[in-house]
Amino acid sequence: MSQQAHHPHQAAEPETPNLDFAGTTPYEDYVKADVLTHLQHTLSDDPGEMVFLVTTQVMELWFTVIVHEWETAAHALRSDDVPTALAALKRSVRELEALNASWKPLGQLTPAQFNAYRGALGEGSGFQSAMYRRLEFLLGEKSASMLVPHQGVPRVHAELEKALHEPSLYDEALRLLARRGHPIPDSVLHRDLAARYEPSQAVEAAWTAVYAGDESDELARLGEALTDVAELVWRWRNDHLVATRRAMGAKPGTGGSAGVAWLEKRARKNVFPELWTARSHV
């Protein structure tokens, strides 16, 4: 009897992966890793600047993914496709958790460590991030003045101007509530989309009615998914505030903003406000 017969379940040797490619690898063609890993050009001699630069670039990539998810959700809500919207929002929650974790490498910077390369930033500030501005616009935090820093880059300015005049994610959710029979006032449904969203007692009453009903209802699950998003955005703002306070105290921000004072004001604002206030009435 052959040796193979004695070991009928013997595992086959693993196949050797293909190692020989004529040009770049398929992985490189898809991920563009060589491009990504050569985008880091530090401006100081301090070794800590690399961590700051890479972490900031990672944040920009997460902004891009989250904007994609929220635009997907908004388009789905416009088409009454709540399951697709919920799936996108749930993905964005995991992505927001990863985004928020990006503060870990920067969250304990001392003033001396930050000052070692702060001068290299010049007037550069995360406040100037175009993708973060699109993220804020999707949350209903609209302001035409936020386009001004980008007027020198026509493509970016045009994308932001388009986003400024489009319904936010929350606008689409409220329009869905109206189509499902909830009395959302015309002043909300036909508001100036380029203006910051302002809370409405009627919208609060609508969410109160949703939460007083069946918890498994689509609208109730949508409300919870949006609340998950709102909570993590609030955590993002607070983590930003704490990291900035540790690194630079109350000094002005690198881009000329009020620094910690401005971040404190942002951290006090609730995203999707009626989803929070309605809970007091259920």
C-alpha cells in the first residue's frame, strides 16, 4: 500500500503565490500605496512632525469615506430606500470610530512637542479642510463664508458650492418623515438650503411621535442610526478640543482662529438637535 493511502487526509502543500509581474503589482495598481507613502514631506527637523502629518492625512481619507457614506444615505432617503440608507449610516458609524481613534497619536502632545514643528504649519489649519467642510455641510452646518478659503482652487470651490445648495443628510430624513405622514412644516421642508439648519418644535414633535411608536419601525431605526452618527461627531469635536487644549492651551489656532474657544463653541452644538430634545418627551 502506498504512503498516500496511509494518509488519505494529508494536507496538500500550499501553492506558491505569483511573485513575478511585468510592471507594478495588482495590489499597487488598486491601492496606489507607492503614491500614498510618498506624500509625506515634513517641513521641520523634528521627528514628531511625521506622526502629525500622517495622522492628518489619515483623517482626510476618513473624511472622504464618511462623506461618501452620507451622500449614499442621503440619495437613498430621497428615493425612500431606507434599508440602503441604514446600511450606509451603520458603516459610517464604524468609520467615525476609526476617525476618532486618529486622535490617539496626537492626544497627549505637550506644548513643547507641538511647538517643535508648529512653525512649519504656517497658516495651515484643519479648519481649511475642504473635505471636512463637505462633511459639515452634510450635517446641516452650512455657511457660505466657508467657501472663501477655497476660492483659489476652482474645482474644490465648485464642489463645495454645489454641496452648500444641496439638501443635507438631515434635510432628506425630514423630507422622508413628511412623506410618511408626519407634519413637518413648509418652513423646514422649503428652507434656504445654504443656511445653517435651525431647530424646530414641530420637528421635535415629529421625532417624539416616531419614538413613541414601534421601536422596530424604519423611521425609529433611522432616528437611532442618525443619533449614533451625531454622538460620534460630538465625540470627534470633544477629542479635537481636548487634544488642542493639551498641545497649545488657549493660544490662537494656526489658521488664525480662536483655537480652543472656537472648538469649545463647536463642541456645545448638537448634531440633528431634535433627535436629542425629543427624548425628553417620550
